[in-house]
Amino acid sequence: MLEIRNLHAGIDGNEILKGINLTVRKGEVHAIMGPNGSGKSTLAKVLAGHPQYEVTAGEVLYEGKNLLEMAPDERAREGVFMAFQYPIEVPGVSNAQFLRLAYNEQRKHRGEEELDPLEFKDLLKERAKVVEMDASFMSRSVNEGFSGGEKKRNEILQMAVLEPKLAVLDETDSGLDIDALRVVAGGVNQLLTPENAVILVTHYQRLLNYIVPDYVHVLAGGRIAREGGKELALELEEKGYDWITSLDASKTGAGAPAN
Amino acid sequence: MMVTELVKTENQYLTAFRSVRELSPTAPWLELVRSGAIDRFEQLDFPTVRDEEWKYTNLAPLAKEGFQPAVARADAALASIERFTYPETTGAHLVVVNGFLREDLSTRMGLDDIVAIDLFSAVADARYNKITRKYLARNANYRDNGLSALNTAFLQSGVFLWIPKGVKLETPLQISFISDTKVSNSASFPRLLVVAEENSSATLIESFVSNGDDSHFTNAIAEIVVKDGARLEHYRLQNENRKVYHIATTAAELGRASSYDATSINFGAQLARHDISVVMDHEGAECWVDGLYVAGANQHTDTHSVIDHKQPHCTSHQLYKGILDGNARAVFNGKIFVREGAQKTDAMQTNKNLLLSAQARVDTKPQLEIYADDVKCAHGAAVGQIDEEELFYLQARGLNPELGRSLLTYGFAEEVIGKIKIDSIRTQLDEVVLNHLQAKLEA
């Protein structure tokens, strides 16, 4: 589904990703972990097409197509979804209006008929159960005045409505208390199917207690320093990121490009 | 050449004024007011950019144009008045064409408890002579304002709205002021006097529109008196054609514990200027002075507001938002005075502007003058563009950039539009703000 080859990217002329290789097949859950500044969020934003990030080398194939050539909205309509680390507030636009608009844009893109407000209301009610959100959230402006946890739940609600093929969750666990984490993770688990895939970007192992990854990739210095199964996350939790970075330094000491 | 033209302009208004006197004789006191007013106009003329209050709005082109004052009621039929009607009024709709109330086009369903008649006739009517004399030209000062003077001099019709004590008007009353531009290059001077007596309540929609696409000069005044305990909800919608010069004054005075909720929406005209003032000279009054201006290519829109807290325990809320595209130009000047002794004043003013193009420009100037020490006052102004992070967020949900920008613009305007209690007005405004999104946003 997703094939990242030798991806180099950065912002304002600073290279952050220095050659990422990653393959994601449908039905898989991948965790991207790493210390602050390792490039995890950059990877998420590059996949979503954030305009401030510049890709300097490499390629990303999504269902065989060149993802990097697609505009952010085109990627979304093709089924790529990013849950934001800091969801944006959109004053004056209700959650329901926004979701219906986004949902219908996608249906139009697939050549399907748009849903009218009543039809959509039923669908929304159904999907809102996934993240245990009540109706009052639907008439409120998108994310405006939402607590941190509510914003994250709202991201997963959007995911539930849009049903992406590839979801990239950028630190969706950050700032969540244990109850909210359970709800959010439970929501994601309900949305997993053999036909879609999820990339979890996270700093902490605790999210992975709830959403169990098939693969764990640890980023350090803009590269994947280590890969493994879910047990790698536990090892990390125990030994800390210093273990990876020191490993990374000793391993790549000779071959690393001079800065 | 220039000089000849200027002389000609002055003459055209002065000449027309002689016809006013001949065609519409009136009570001696109003004759005095009108001739006093034309004298003031002769002395003051149109304001120029040297006048601080007109620094950013240049009326020289207007002064030069040969607009001919409409001095007689036309009886031409007007096609489909319904297109200007808001259904919530359920037939309470007065129609004023080029300043003259047209009984033949007006409908008066549900207005039995109030008086809604021709202002000029009311002056001559023994029942209303006293009240019109007391309140006419009281809040809209013509002595130091050339444009108000011009409107006052041409007082030949207009609307007098009197809501008696304790009367609660159930349905909104609409007054449409139509500029009939088929009468080519004409000038009109719509005038409205509203007196809401003690503990009455009403909703008023003033709608300014054009019939036809040609040029016109509208110079309108609304004077509003809200007495003790009365409530008035006032919508003012200006959507004249893009060749019209629209100059207007709204001047309100509030009684004890009264409430005045004004929402002014400006979309149309090539040049629109609205002066709105609220005087709170009795304790416990509360007002909302909100507005939205939307201007595109070659449009200029200017709002000047004055909120005058003269007595203690009054509250004022003000939110004005502007959306500017193309080479549009906007001016917002909001003054709040808190006079000596006006303790426990609560005054809040916000002006926010959204620029959708690099050529658009706004000059905003909030002004707070406080002469009391126990007050709560805040004001702020902001000018910004579409936020790129917000736009990316919408794009990441599949909205193309154009749709995303429209949605964000809609959201920006919604803070003002959303408070409007009349559905058909809200729908119409949503449509104007983003016509192509309208159908999709009913959720």
C-alpha cells in the first residue's frame, strides 16, 4: 500500500529525514517511535503533504502512485488520513457541517452520490459511537473550545467518518489521560480492517499497549535506527532512547555523512 | 473646468431644493428645519479628506457627479417586490422608493397596534405633530454634517414608526428602501424616525437595495428613540448595486434599562459609508452594535461608530467583522466615550478583518476615551489573512484549497451572521458570503 524509498525531507533548508525506507501493506499496524527531534512528526507531515516541508530526495508510492506529486487534498480524497498532533480550531464552522463537506468531497471523488444533511446525520450518529462522542459535539465549531482529549477524539471521529485506507496518527496519545487514551485507542482498533493500514507515530510505548503494532520502527537522527516487532517497543520502554542513539552512533559512526 | 463643475453641483442641489419647497409645503417648524439645513449644506458642502472623519473616504467623485435629487413621488410600477421581502415579516413590509413611501407597494399585515406611516404626513397630523417635532433631527445632527444637512433639507416623505407603550410587535417589520436607478442618475434621501415607547418591543429590518444597475446616490438617515424598558432589534442590510454611492446615518438614543440590538450588514455599493451612534444617557441601558462588511473589487466601505456612555450602569457590546477581496478598501473607526460619572460602564469593542487578497486594504481605528474610574472597557482590532495551518487542516480532510478558503471565510463571518435571529436573512447572507458552498452547509 505504501512504499517509502530513501526519503529525504526537511524544513527551511534543514534536512530532517535522511533516507527513510518503509513498506506498509494493508492490514498492518506500524509504530514509528523515536526521541524528540528524530523526525517522526516530519515523516507524518510529509506523508500528509504539509506545504512547509520540502522533499529533497527519494520517493513515496501509495497504491503504486507517486504520493508526493499529489496535493494534500488529493491525498486525503485518495484515502490518506493524518490525525494531527495539534488539531486546528475552525471557528464558525460546525463539526457536522465540516464532516459532511469532507465526507461528500470524498464521495464525489469516488463518483458516488452525496449524502443530504439528514442521511449524513444518521451516519454521523453511528460513527460517533466509535469514540463515544455525544451529539452536542456535532453542533459545536470544529475543535473550538475542545479540551486536548476532545480534540484527539474528534480526530478519530473524522477518521471514522472518512474511513481512510492509510491513517497516520501523529502523537495521538500525547496529552491524553488514561481514560481518554483508552477511548481513542479503542476507536482506532474498531476501525482497523484487513483492507486498511495504520501508522502510529508516538514517543511512548503506552499507546502500543492498546493498539498492538505488527512492526515497530525506531527513528534516530532522521533514519530508521532499528526495526522489530512489538517487543521492540517494550525493550525501548525499559532501556530508553539513549540505548538506540548510542547504538546508532556506534553503528553508523563510520558511514554517517559529515554534517 | 473643475470650478465650473463644482459650481454646477452646488446649484443642482440648491435648485432642486426650491422645487422641494414648492412641491411639499409643510409645518412652519419643519420649513425652518429644512431651510436651515440647506443653508448648512451650502456652507459645509460635501466633506473632504481634509476632514479627520473622512480621511480615508474620498467623496470628491460623488460631489462631482451630476446626481439629480428625486423631489416627487414616482408612481411607476416596480416589478416583483417579493424578491426583496423576508418571509418572516409575514406581510409587514413598507416600501420606500427613492425616499418616498409607496403605499401602493406596501403591505401592512399585523401592524394594527403600531403606527407606521409617511413621516412627512405625520408632521402634519395633529396626533403625531408633537412627537415628530420633538424627535426629528434631534439625534442626527445636521448642523455640522453636510450630508445629514442635505438629507434633512430634502425631507418630503420617509417613514414614521411609532410603537406605543407596552406593545410587543410579534413579527418583524421590514422597510425596504429601494433605489430605483431606472430614474437615471438620481439622488434619494430616505428618512426614518422610530420611537419605541416604554416597555415596547419590536424587530425592525431596514433593507437597502437597488432596482436596476445604474448609478445612484443614496443619502439615508434613521433616527431611533428607544424609551425606558423598551427593546428594539434592528437589522440594517445594505446590498445596493455596485455603482451606487451609499451614505447613511443611524442615530439612536436609549432610555433607562432599554435594549437596542443593532446588526449592520454592508455588501453592496461602490462606496458605502455608515455612521452609527448610540447615546446612553439613562442608567441601565444595553446595546449591541455589531456589523459585517464584505467588499470586493472596486468597492469601498467605511463604518464610523460612536457609542456614548453618559450615565452609569450601561453596557455596550460591539463586534464588527470585515471580509475584503480584490482591491477593496475598508475603513473602521469606532469611538467609545465613557463620560464623567458613567461608573460601572461595561464597554467592549472588537473589529476583525480578513484580507483575501494582497491588494485589499483596511484602516481600522478603535478609540476609547474614558473619563470615569470604575469601568470595564476593552477594545481590539485585528487584520489577518487566511491561516495557512487552518487551510492545510481542511485540505488534509479532502477539501480543495478553494473550498477550504471559502469555508474559513464563512466561519469568519459566522460570528456575526450566526447571531441574526431571522433565518431568511442568515441564509441570504451565507449565500452572499459563499454562494457556491451554500447548498452544502445546511447540516
